[in-house]
Amino acid sequence: MSALPQLFLYNSHKRSSRMFVPLDKENVRVYYCGPTVYDLIHIGNLRALLTADILVRLLRILYPHVTYVRNITDVDDKINERARLNHEPIEALTARTIIDFHKDTEIMGIARPDIEPRATQNIPEMQQIIATLITNGHAYVAEGHVLFSVGDFKDYGALSGRKQEELIAGARVEVASYKHHPGDFVLWKPSEEGLPGWDSPWGRGRPGWHIECSAMSHRFLGADFDIHGGGDDLLFPHHENERAQSLCCFPGSHFAHYWVHNAMLLVEGEKMSKSLGNFYTVREVVAEHPPEALRLHILQAHYRSVTNFSFKGLKEARQTLDRFYRAIEPFEGDDKGEESKEGYSEAFLQALCDDLNTPRAIAELHTLADRALAGNAQAASQLKGSGKIIGLMTHTAEAWFRSGIKVEAAFIQQKIEERLQAKREKNFALADSIRQSLSEQGILLEDTPSGTEWRIK
């Protein structure tokens, strides 16, 4: 295997693809915005989670150590409102939703971060940053609120590439008499009785959303770190505001040196919406379809391109995986599961290093499958090993083809025995009928020298 390729990433801040040069090549530091825990994650959330997962998987191949931080927002107005509608304690809602989040991401093969801080566990760090911003003149106290003064930060808007006037006009900002400027955003706000709140120099209250990520990224990664990522819907105002308050709190720092944003996901060509009836949680989809198929379906589009989820596309992704698993099946034999024998394709890795170009990487998997189906053992090994880098090909072929079968295995075995008995009695019509009945249920019978075997068609 030749030397590892150089990684290039599209930096949203610079609006161009740049060679990735870590601050410390011995420890690459990455921060991603995690969930606000009031509901199950949906397939739109999944796209950002998958982008982060692919990026961190790749970094772990290229560098000796990666520190990956993904936060949990467990104090937020949306959480308060959902708990009120559910008639349940806020703590019960967040605890249950965090468990659900971990279950769903595990099912999808998304690795947990090295550090998963919760906002409620980092209030002192938030208050310290807020106090510093007040002291250096970038924030002010007004009617129990602490607000960041956007007019005092000349570089505001540089991340999203818009002028301050455009940002203010296009933003959904709260019009309040206590604001010095309409675009000033909340760092700390009062909390009425019954809602989460903490004592502070500015009164009992709770943090604004943006300050949470600034505090947690600083605590666990420092004032300067390598990569900050999330969906492009976070570019403004969340990431713009994060950057502004962090740079003002820590003069001379650069905060995140690379910004990675994924584009949105459509459903059947339309924006996902409960009102349109096209809103799907991850849990709903994987109840009927293999998680790897959902993963492949989303990764077939480049992370910076708007992609379209469809059940037709999901079915085609399943068929693609069937083909990949059939390609490796003859070569598993007695060596099933021995990952030490698996390699990866250099062309595959080069594709990923070109700004996480998963469409090109998946095209290489098809090439490897072609060669494996033609009898090339090395290609089969590289197909398996390359697929695993992006969270695919994680099963044996046998396990894959038996997964997701809605017919009980014991029932299938019973039918196999009935068919064998029918053949012994030379009742070939009944034997064919049993085979056809199973076929209609998605079960393929194969007669081999060692007996009858079955798998999904």
C-alpha cells in the first residue's frame, strides 16, 4: 500500500476546497453540533450525523489520534415546550430522548464521539465566557438579559458571507425594546419559575443556544481547533454567532480553522414537513428497511449537494448491497469475519480524501464488485474493507441475506423439510409449490450437495 493521500476539505468560511493541515498532526480536534433532545431524530438529522461519521472515520485512518466532540443540547425552549405538551418533567423528556438518540445512532452504525458534553453540565463555563464578553465590551446587560452586540464585531457575517444589513434583514430576530440593535442575540435570559434556571450575576436564568457550543468546544478542544461541522441550516445564525462570541472572548484565536457543512435532504422531491406527511424518523424507516440501505442511500449523494430521499431509492440501495454481498460471498468460507485479511482500495480512499466524495467512492465499490464477481479474491477483500470505512459491508453475506426476513426461520426450515419429503415421495408438484410459495415471500431456496439452503432473494 502506498503513502496515504492528502485530505482536501471544502471550507465554508473560505468558500473553497483547501488542503487540510491540522494544528497538531498528532491530535486532530473536531466539534460537531449534536441533537436538541426533545424528539426522535429524523432522516434530515441523519445526514449531518453521517457526514460527521464519515469525516471522523477518515481522519482516524489518516492521523494517529482524533478528539471528536459532539454535544447534546438539553436546555432549550423547544424542550420546555415539548415537556409542557407531553405533561412530563423536562428531565424525564431529555433523559428518555438521549437514550433514544443513542439507540438510533447505534443502529445506523454511527460511532459515539470521544466526548459528548451536555449543555446543563457546562453552565459555569458559559457564564465565564459571558462575563468576559461583558468586561471587554462585546456584550451588555438589559432587563435581566445579556446580549451580544453584533455591531461591535466588525467581522460579523464573514462566515456566512453576508453583510450585516443582509443578515439582520433575513434573520428571524426577536424585536425587543432592550436591544441596542435588532440583530443582537441572547447569551443569557431570565427563567421563570418551573423552568430550568441557574443563579448568575445577572439573575436566575438559562443560556442562549449559541453560547452553549462556544463554551463546550472551548472546554474540551481549546480556543483554536481544527474542524467545526453541522448542517448548512446552522451556518446562520448559530455558527455565525458561535464564531463571533468565541473570537471576541478569546482575542488572537481563530476558533475553528475549517468549517464543514452538509446540504439539506429532501423527501420525494419536497422539503420534509409533518404537514406534507413526508416526515420520517430514522426509527420508522429502519423498522422496514436495513439500516445499511438507508446509510448507502444517503451517501450516494455528495454531502454538499441537496439529496433526495425516496423509498424507490432506498429499495435500489438495498439491491446494490445485495450485489456487493453476493460479490464477497464466495470468498468468505472459513475466514468469515477475519478483518485482518481485509484491505481497501487506494482509489476508494483517494475519493474520500477529495472532500468526502462518497459518490466516487461508491463507484469504486461497484468496480471492485465487478472484479470480485469475476472471481478476483483481492477485489472481494478490498470491497469488504473499503465498504467498512464508510460503515457498509459490516455483516457476513450469510447474515446479510438472512437479515430483515419477516418469515420465521423455523417456519422456513419446516417448509424445507416438507419439500424434501414431497421430493422423496416424488410429489414434485407439491415440492415446486412450496418453493414458489417461499419465493413469493422473498425466500430463495438453493439445492446444494450439502443440502437445501435459503436466503433472501
